Amino acid sequence: MGDKKEKKVLVYNSEAPIEEQVVSLLKGLKKTITTAESITGGMISAAITSVEGASECFKVGYVSYSNKAKRKLLSVKKELLRKEGAVSSSVAKEMAIGAMMESEADLAVAVTGNAGPTALEDKEIGLVYIAVCAGGKTKVEEYHFTGTRKEIREQCCNTALVMVRNYLLEKMT
């Protein structure tokens, strides 16, 4: 007779702030996370590490605001940055993969975008790419946020955490 795989049952508060949900799920699944941030400049890392017990699941946060930092810290290809620009789906994907490889975390989330006040690389203000990398797969989503620079960055941070939470919830089922 074969052993039945026991399904994990995690209890977490879906009404709690998103960063608390993410930390609770990561701890319950015994998974680690790393961040690769450009547009948010460390906001996602700060949100995660503001939660008690985050040291059990948070590996490292990379703030790669410049293209040079993206290349040196996260192994984003220079040619890709030149061809597509920092605000692109491909760069978000490479940032996530690079962060995961460097940190040896189970999951990585990466964000790149344009918060304004002016268009960069001919990319509209509010254009954001968020990538979640885990289990050999990377999912990238494109968003178009509106508001002030601060509001765009906050929306990006929150949406990135929601993407991570949703990924973790999918893994539980």
C-alpha cells in the first residue's frame, strides 16, 4: 500500500493586512521569499519585515533602482535592458529569477515600472510589471496604476503582495 500524501491545512486570517497574510502563509508552508525591487525601492521588503516572525521566511531584499544594479545584483542582461528598457515584462522576469538564484529562496517577487512624474523610456506613468518566480516557473503581470508617484508605488507594493499570497494559496490546493 502506498502512503497517502497528507494535505496541508493552513489557518490564516484573510482579513489581516496583506503582508501579515503573506508571512503567515510562508511560515505555514515553510517557504522563504526574496524581493527584487526597482519602482518600490524596498517597500515590499519593508512591508514583509514589519510583520513579527518574518525572519523565519524572509531571505533578502534587493533594491536595484539603476540598470547597473539590475545587471550586477540580479544578472539582468545588458542587451535586454538596452533593447526593451528597464520597464518591461522580460526585465521583471529576469529580476525575479536572478533574485531567487542569488538568494536561494523558494519564491521571489520582482517589480519594475514608472511611477512618474515623467515618462521614462517612452513608457507611460503608472506602467508596472510584477513577476513571481517559484518552482521553476515565473509569472509576469502588467498593470496600469494611476495617481501620484506615492500612490502608484503603494499600489505596486500591495499588488505584488497579493500576487504572492495568491500563488501561495494556489500551492495549498
